[in-house]
Amino acid sequence: MGGLRAASPSSGVAMACVVASEVATVLAVMRRNVRWAGVRYGGDDGAGGAGDEYLDHPLIAGLKSLRRRAASWGSRWPGGGGVDPLLYLRAFLDVVRSDETGAPITGAALSSLHKILSLDLVAPGPGVTEAMGAVVEAVTGCRFEVTDPASEEAVLARVLQVLLACVRGRAAPALANRHVCAIVSTCFRVVQQAGTKGELLQRVSRQTMQEVIRCIFGRLADVDVTAIANDQFSKNQDLDAAELSNGKSDYVCLDSSGDEVGAELGVVQDKAMMEPLGVPCMVEILQFLCSLLNIAEDMDVSQRMNPIDFDEDVPLFALGLINSAIELSASSIHRHSKLLAFVQDELFRNLMLFGLSMSPLILSTVCSTVFTLFYHLRQELKLQVEAFFSCVILRLAQGRYGASYQQQEVALEALVDFCRQKEFMAEMYANMDCDLQCSNVFEDLANLLSKSAFPVNSPLSALNVLALDGLVAVIQAIAERTDHAHQHHEQTVPEISEYFPFWQLKCESSNDPDQWVRFVHQQKSIKIKLMVGVEHFNRDKKKGFEYLQGLHLLPEKLDPCSVALFFRYTPGLDKNLLGDYLGNHDEFSILVLHEFAKTFDFEEMNLDAALRLFLETFRLPGESQKIQRILEAFSERYYEQSPHMFVNRDAALVLSYSVIMLNTDQHNVRVKKKMTEEDFIRNNRRINGGTDLPREFLSELFYSICRNEIKTIPEQGAECSEMSYSRWVDLMWKSKRTSSYIACDSYPFLDNDMFPIMAGPSVAAISVVFDNVEHDEVLTGCIDGFLSVAKLAAFYHLDDVLNDLVVALCKFTTLLNNSYTDDPVIAFGVDTKARMATEAVFTIATTYGDHIRSGWRNIVDCILRLHKIGLLPSRLTGDTGDDQESSSDSMPSKLGSSTVAPHVLPINTPKKTYGLMGRFSQLLYMDAEEPRSQPTEEELAAQRNALETEKMSNRYHLH
């Protein structure tokens, strides 16, 4: 094969041989059927006669003509130049397009096309665009006569092979966008048809479509950004919210019969779709895959369907394709604004919706896709990432709203994957916790990991260990950053001396640490004060305002704009109080209400979606006059941004009131006789300046309200509620105005603020796991966590944290209790957990002893216990005479190097000592010991373990 692709003089001859060989193969298959052996032509009407002659059928004549001409082309093949690819493809394409051929003949022609494409006989050059287009059109529209099911499946498999070769070969960039869309559409059509075929075709079709998607999106890095910068391509397959919910899509036009593959595609032939492979087709493909997510529930499954497995349904298959596309293109998406806009909006919204799926497989695929997007595009997906963690990960991992154990496990696994990214938590703190309009994602995730590590009225589970892994990963990442502390200098946060519109405050440069560190510290300081102000406001509005005015977070003289901004962007406000305030009749409250309405962007939003978004921010009061004032403000704002629908704002007001009445009518259980569509349309006649609104518009509005209630009593603190369509629209509006995403590096700019938040809960969580687990790997992880906490506590001078840690570890050494029965050395030696805790205590005491305060009492108690049981070497107790004794007293080396039955040392017999520690020990050994029996092999091994542990601890102590 390498010789065929070489640009040598003989390559043309070799290529001619390939074409001749393929022609011979197709002719041989055709001649098996007598109908192709010869066809009688002649006479005036073609009906036959005396002068008739047997001539070749046009298909056979075309193949023979190609065979004759191929040898004469010589070096004018691709690489030599001069041959139009259609000249040696047309004969095979005619066979594929013909509806006179049977499955074996069509399959042979497809195999020839596959071989020609695989060997790159169609290479970049003159005529390649037309040739590749002809191949795609012929293959996606091929027809053949079905003779038996096996031959039909073989042809379908070869169709997939040819289409894959089209997007995989060197000539793939010459494919037009519309042809790429046709390839994907046909592949999916085969996947659908394979549901009624054999299992092999099902697997092959799915795998081939995966490869096609990978090949297409793998070429995004080579797409020229300027090529489509000014093009406007049609989103002809785009689905609005209603279509998504109904599962309707014009794109999935796969109504081909069992004996044909391909049909006329519904792709608009605009300029962009006629251009070579690029962003337009990729947007169309992603849009098509998103539509598959939404049509799955309404798809009719034939009784003949033989699904491969229960988990390979349409949503999972579509998500797998999306994941493949994102994996190969994510690093280049930010260069293409149209593709990035689709990922930010429609793609991520669908991922959010399916993130709450009951299927663990679907949830896992969604999390994998989001992880890839976060890794490559987090700077463009700030609010989307926050929404994913708030509405999906936290919601499921906490086991809320009926989440299953499997969902909790998958959500925690995904969270741990994120936590293993060393800068993840630092970036969450900088971009979410220090943003006035975002939730405290870092704090919520840290609390989640700490709480999930605690076993609740049950033995330790896999979820507890998983949460521990994430917790230790976060702590270790923070500890590693202290090695770069010389780059860090403290930032002082200036106090606010007078009110300014801090809601619009943005970081001047997210790449300059001096600027963004100062910015996030200022934002966090304001956010903390605001939260205190919210608590005061929820108890007493007047005191809340006074508190915020005293901190200059509201002006000394309240103005409607500043109060409206406070209401709109401050989380945690009591929505009942907010609704009552906005509905008040005094002049100032009315001005605040209208300023509040101006903070919403209802442009290009349906009336019901805009009303849902508006009413989600507060509770609609029950008094009719307050409702009237609130709807007037809403209608005025909506009319300003959607003047094309209504002739005046009164029309918007009347319809808004009518929608509220319809919502109550349809969703109040006390209303027995429900309003019909005709009733709703009749109630709204001639409200638009004396004319009627479009019937289709009113019908759509009616069914939208019937299917989905407008929540007039929104959830309090709805950070973890589901992401509704209206909330998503608001999120997209905010994302265009939020401060830039801050990418943290390996320097501990914010760790001094982060670690104190999680220090106490982390020590408690790790201690509980350490106390309840026996697996060495988990124990080692706990010790690593303890040591990292100690390092951070000493570095940031959190002496209380360090003391608490030392106290906990000293308890785990078991040296502070007197529960040993026979031999304390053996008991200590067989207790792996106690020995690991002892080594950790001495490591911490040696390395960070200057920061330990009350914890020294516990450490001294451990040392006294070690001395009492004879595990403390004499050189540490001041017994100089003991150092000159025989080598038999060197217990660690004696026991550790003996190859025969070791001499048992009377390690519990106290010696005459003269050091300070030795004088204390005299009080501990008042009772004489009775003679002991010869220890067993297990006891000797335990002794060696104990002595080895003490040897390590002594080494730390000596250092």
C-alpha cells in the first residue's frame, strides 16, 4: 500500500492496476446473473427485430471503457496530475445509483469505491470537490434490489465503510458542509435500520458513526478561522424549546424503506453549507445530536427491534457521539465564535437536562463531556460550570430529590475527577465564591466532601472512601502550592469609604495576579458583608437597609436603582418579603419595581418564558392591586424589548394577566372545569389595539402553560433547583456581563482564605475514616491527608488546627490507653493503624514542633508509654552507660537482621537509668515482671514491626 501512495513514476501504473482489478471484480459479479450477460438493442422502437444486436448494458459498457482508458493514463494519476477523479469513479457510481442492480452487485461496486478511497487514489487536486460530492450523493442515495437479508446487511455495512473512507481520507477537506451532513444523516439512518437486522450490523453501524464523528471533529484544528468569520449560515435544523419538549425535529428525516439508503437531505443550500468542510457542518451535526436527545422519549420502537443492550438507547448513543466530538475538538472550539456560542448555550443546556437522568450511564457520559469542556473551555463557560455543580453535582451527590445510590456514586466520582485537577478548587473559590452573583461553589463542594466521608449509622462505604479521596486530593494540592510561597505577598483589602456601583465592578486584568487577587479579595469582603445584610433584611427590612448603608453597600440616601440592583443580584433574600415590597403602592417602591424590571433582558423571549423568569425572583403577592402593579412593570419592560408583537403595552398587560389566570385555572386543584384552548383564544380577542393576536401564538402560549406551570411561589434559596428554560435564558444573559474567568496557577494566592474554611471539617472527616477502615491503601491516604493538613496548619499559623490534629493522631497510636493484656509490644506491632499513626505523630512533632502548643502533652504521654514498654532507645533517655553495652541490646538491628531463631530480649525489664526520662520511668516500673514463655513466630514478627516503627520514629526525633 505504501508503494501505491509513493510519488514515483511507477505509481501511476500501480494505480491503473488497482482500477482495472476493481473493474474486473465488479464485472465478474454482474456476469453471475444472466440478465447482465448481454442486452438486445436495435430497431426503431427498441422492441426487437431481425436487425437486433446483442450489445453491452450501459453499466457494463461504462466499466469496460474505464478498464481500457485506465492503462493509458500512466503518470497522470494523483501525484502525477492530470486525471479528473470522476473519470475513474463515475462507472462505479453509476452501478451504485442504479435501481436495476441487486445487493451483490451494489456491494461489489461499494467495495471498489472503498478501496479507491482508502488508497487515497482520490487526493487533493483539480476536480476533487466535485468527485467527493458525487461519491457522497451516490452512496447516500444508492438503491438496490434486496434478494436476502444477509446480502442487504452486507450492502449496508459497505455503505458505512465508504462514508467513513470519505471523511477519513486525504480528500476529506474537499467535502462540502452539506455533504458532511449527508454522511452523518445516512450513518444514523443505517443505525436505525440496523435495529431490525442482526446484532453484528448494529454494532458495526454504531461504531462506524462514532468514527465518522471523530474524523469530522478531529479536523477542526485545521479549519481556517477567517474562512467563516463573516458567513451567516442557517440554523435550519435548530429546535426551539417547544420542539425540544415535543421531540419534533425536521432534521431526522429518515423515512427510507428497507431497500434504500439515503434520501434527499433537509439541509438548506445556503452559501455556508456549500463551502468546504468547516464550522457550519459541525454546528449542524451537534444540533442534530442534541435533537436526538429530545426525540428519544417519543420514538416509536418497532416490535422487530432487537436492541443490543438496554443501556444503548438513543440518548446514551447521542451523548456518546457528542462526547467523542468534544474530546477531539474542545481545544480548538474557542477559536470559532459560532461553534463556541452553540456549545455555551444549546449543548450545555442539554447536558444540564440529561445530567439529572436516572440512568447512571447517561449521567457518567454527561459528566465526562462536561469535564472535557471544563478542561479546555472553562474560561468561556464560567456560569455554565457553576450551574452544573449547583444543579447537578451537588443535587445528586447529596442524595436530594430522590437521587439513587448509583447517581450519588457517579456524581461523587465526577467531583473527585475535578478535584484531582490541582487548580480546580482554587479557581472555584476565585470565580464563584468571590463573585457577588455566584453561589459559594468551593465552600459547598468542600462541605459535601467532608460530610460524605462520614459514615452515617452504617459501616464505611465506597462513597465514604470516594469522598475521602477527593478531600485529600484538594488538601494535597493546597499543600503543594506552599512550595511556591516565595512568590506570594499579602493583599490588603481597602475598606469601602463611600457607596459605588460595585455590582458592575470587573477585574481590570485576569492575567495579572496583583490585580485579580486584589479584586477577588475585595469582592469576597463585599459578599460576606452582603450576606450579613441579607440576614438583617430578612428579619427587618429597615434594619437591613440601615446596616448596608452603614457599610456603604447602599447609598446614604436610598435611590430606586441601587435598591433594585440589591434585590436583583443578591442571593438569599426572602422572596415573600421581596414580593410584598415590590408590590407596595408608595412612590419609592413603584420606582424600585420599574428599575427592578429593567434589570431583565426579555429580548427574543416568548411571553410565557419571560413571565416565568420574572416571577422566579420573588413570590407574587396575593393582593390583586399588587399583582396589577407588578404586571404593569413587567409588561412595560417586555413591550420595550418586543414591540413587534404588540401595538402597545396595554396589550402585553392584558395578555400577561390572562396568562396568570390561565395558569391558576389549569393548575389549581379546586378548579373543576378547566379552560379550553378556544376559551383562552376567545378571552383574548381584539386585545391588540382592536385586532386579534395570531391564533398560532395564542395556541402555543396555551399549551405551554398547560404543560408547565408558572411557579408563582418560587423555591427559597433555589441554588440547587432544576435549571428551567427561563433560568437558562437569564444565565446566558448574565454570562455576557459577568467578570472574566480567572485561571489560577501554582502559587498560593488564595489558599490562606481557602484552607481555614475546610481545615476543621477535613480533620474530623479523615479521622473518622481512619478510625473505621482497615485497608492499607485507605490508611495511607488518610496519613497523607493528616501530614498535608499539618503542613498547611503550620504554614498559615493555624495552631489550633495543628493541636487538634496531634491530639487525634495520638489517640490512634493506642499508646495512651492501658488496654493491652499480655504483651504491649506485640499488641502494638500487630496494629498497623497504631504504628502508622505513631510515625505520623513523630513526623509532625519533628517537622512542625515550633507550632505545636497543647498537643505536646499528648506527645510526651506517648513517649512515656514507649519508654515504659521498652521501645524507647537509651540514647533518647540520657542513659549514656547503656550505649556501651553489648550489641545484644541493640534490639532493632538484632531482630531485623537475624536469620535464625532470634534471641528473645527482655525488652520489658527496666534498667538502671540516670537521664530525666529515665527517672520518670522508675515510677512506671514498680512491679516486678513474672517470667515469660518463649514467643511464637507471630509474636516475633509483631516485635519486629513495633521496633521498626520505633526506629523510624526515633529517626524523626533525632533529626
